Amino acid sequence: MKLISYEHYLLNILQDFTDQLQDKVNTIENYLQMMEYEEDDQLPTNPIEYFRLIRRLHLDYLNWVWYLEQQPWEGLVSNINAIAPEMPSTTDIEEATSGLKLIQRVYSLPTHEMVEGIFQGIHHNTSLNPMECYTIANDLFKEKDFVFALEWLSVGAQMYMADKDNEDLYTQLGVPLVNFIELFVQIQDALGERSLAMTELETAMETWPDQASLGRAHSRLKMSIRIGEESKISKEVPLGVYEYCCTLECRPNLRLFCQYNTTASSFLRLAPLKMELLSLDPYVVLYHDVVSEKDIASIKMLAQNNLTRAQTFNPNRTLAIDPFRTTKGRWINEMEGVMHRMSQLTEDMTNLDLNGSELFQVMNYGIGGFYGTHYDFLGTPNHSKWDFSDRMVTSMIYLSDVPLGGATIFPELELSVFPKKGSALIWYNLNHKGEGDTRTAHSACPTIVGSRWVMTKWIREHPQMFRRPCQTKRDRFE
Ligand SMILES: O=C(O)CCC(=O)C(=O)O
Ligand SMILES: [Fe+2]
């Protein structure tokens, strides 16, 4: 079931609950109304009245006990508990928050705009409420990102104050106003603004004299003031090529060109492909409009089920989940009709032999999904180069447009490519000697809006020994 269906399920339960509760209230009110007519301090004077009073107090009374004991919520609570295992985990919420933080940092988005759902000047039909701002601020605080934490908290607190009508609801949902104050004090303490923190805390203690947590915060703060700890603020990292080229398309300042490629393979003589040369050394090209809408739809259909969190090789050369690769992916068998066509296309675009290459990998990046800067080549392990075939070329097809964010970026080359559905980016990871070319370090910038789909293929080096001999004579004697 999709997350959104779980939310509908939960809302329906809450609606059932209020309906059942309302029925109960109606029944009780009816009884009270009925009793109003009978209300009289005098003892009954006639036998009918007397009988009725005795009967009510003997029977109705027991029925009301029974009625009040019947709690409409028991079944509903167990329905909610039944879906508990499917609910997002702490890791999920941490990842969703880190997605937002990453997007904010990489694209320099002002907090108040994000809260209103404005990304890069475009208003999206959404916004955040004070509780959500608090969750983000709290998370940023835990990660010692104090300046941003304070921004999120301040925006959230302003909204809270302006939305007094919902204070009970927010409190019920675990975010009373006093939480904001406590976090504010902790952040100011960490920033070294202790007298400000103390003033705020003392005012809060007057407002909520019974709040034990404020008393504890007060002792902690007094201790910090006595010790006079340094502020924990971290230095601001200046914005660099990465942030710039994730935001705006970057092209190296060379005289490169677009052309119809008719030579990469003999097939292209009949059906040339539109090719844009992006870098000569290392060689990077972008083919435009090479995959049809229909084929893309079929590929996504094949991949849609069983997408699993993508892994990377760790230093021990074992595969593991990696916080720097927040995508879901799936390897696809090449026997299917459409995949056969994709293999043929990749062969035509690269003029390389796909034997021994890895399977196609379809990947889906959700909101905030990214792939940190990395190389695709594996590097020659200790054993001889002859029995190890590295990832010489990466071919990557964009299976979706991305409304905002999601560029592929090569920071060393100051090059970025924004996804365009149906185009293919191809680059050489190895130099002419077959060594990993570190200038090919690349990354997928965080997706801000949309669902980003790509399909990659890593083409191995050995099968190319006749199509693209590895070493030139000159190299050999270097
Ligand atoms: O999604 C991208 O733009 C890059 C993907 C990538 O680098 C990879 O899968 O190795
Ligand atoms: Fe890569």
C-alpha cells in the first residue's frame, strides 16, 4: 500500500471514531433531555411515579454503566496498531528531514520561502506548519547546525504564536509552545548567547511555573554560564562549484559543438543521433531524444516493482547501504524486448562491446534524493590488471524530466547536465592507459520537486580490447 493510502486509512479511522463518539453523545443527550421533565426534588406521590423512579435507578443505572464502559475506540485503536509495522520509521523521518536540509543548503533556499512552499521562486501548493518546523529545527540542532536550527525554530515559533487557535491541537500532538522555548534556549546556549537564553528562560518559567523541564534547562544553562564554554558554532562553508552548478547549468568554457553522430556505429549512418559534445578530455557527450516515451513507460513498468535501496561498495569491497546514495534501484534483465532495444542503442551510441558489461540499473530518486560525489571506476585491485576489468564507460539514460533540481554534476569539470527525459549522457571513467580518471568524479544533485528516474549501464574495459585498444605506443614507454 502507498503511504498516502495509509494516511487515508488513518483519517477514516479518526472519522469513524468521531462518528461513533457523536452517536454516544446524542444518546446520552436524549436521555438527559427526557429526564428534564422528571426533574423534581419531591418524592413521588403516586404509585406510577414511584415505580418509574425505582425502575430507573435499578435498571437504567446499570445500563448506563455498561454503556459508558463500551469504548468505541478499542477496535479502532487495534486497527491503527495493525498498520504500525508499515509506518515510516525514525530513519525515514531522518532521511526526509535531511533531504530538506540538503536541498536548502545546496540551492541556498531561504527558510521562510521553504516554509511557504516556494522553491527557486516558484510557489508550490504546499506549506509547513509550526510542528513541522519544530521537527526540522530539532533535527538540525542534533546535527549541530545551530544557525539553521535557529532560523527554522524562529519561523515555526512565529507561526505558532499567530495560530493560537490550534495551540491545544499542537500540544495534543506533542509540540506544546514550551518545547519551542526549551529548544530556543539550547540553541542560544550552543551559540554562546547565554544571557539572551537566560532572559527567555526566566520569562518562560514565570509563564509555566510547574514545568519541570524548564527548571532542568535553567540548571543546565547556569552551569554553562559558570563554565563559560566556547560557542559551538561551526564555520560557514563558502558556496562552491558544487552548489553553483547544481543550481544553474554549467558548461566548460570550451568551443564544443552539437552534431548529428553518423559514425559511432554503422547503424548511425542510417539513423543519425543528435549528439552534444560536453568535454573532450575526459570524453563526455550528451545524446538528445534517443529514447521514446513509449519505451520509457515500458522500462518504468519493468522496474516499478521491487525497487530496493541502492547500495555502494564500501572500502572492504562489500556492498552496503550508503547515506550518500539515497536512491532506490533495480537491476534489469536484458532479455525483454525493450531492454534489447536499449542495449542496441547503447552499443550504437558508444560503439563499444556490451559483452561482460553490467546489467542496466534503473534508479528512482525521491524528493531530496541524491548521490554524493563519487567515481564509477572501481580502481585496480591488488591482483593483476589482466584479470580485472574496470568500468570504462558509463551510459546513463534520463527516464524523466525533473521540474526542479536533480542535475548530474561533474565538479572537477565544472559541468552539469539537467535531466531531460529521453536523453543519454555518456562518459569515459578510465583514461587511455586504463586508469581511473579522477576528473570524472560526479554526483546527482538533490531532487527538489518531482520523481527522478535514470537508467545506467557500466561498460567494462576488457571486451573493448579490439574496438578501443587501451595503450598507445607512446604511453607504453612513458
Ligand atoms: O543519477 C545520476 O545523475 C548519476 C548516477 C550515478 O552516478 C551512478 O549511478 O553511478
Ligand atoms: Fe556514478
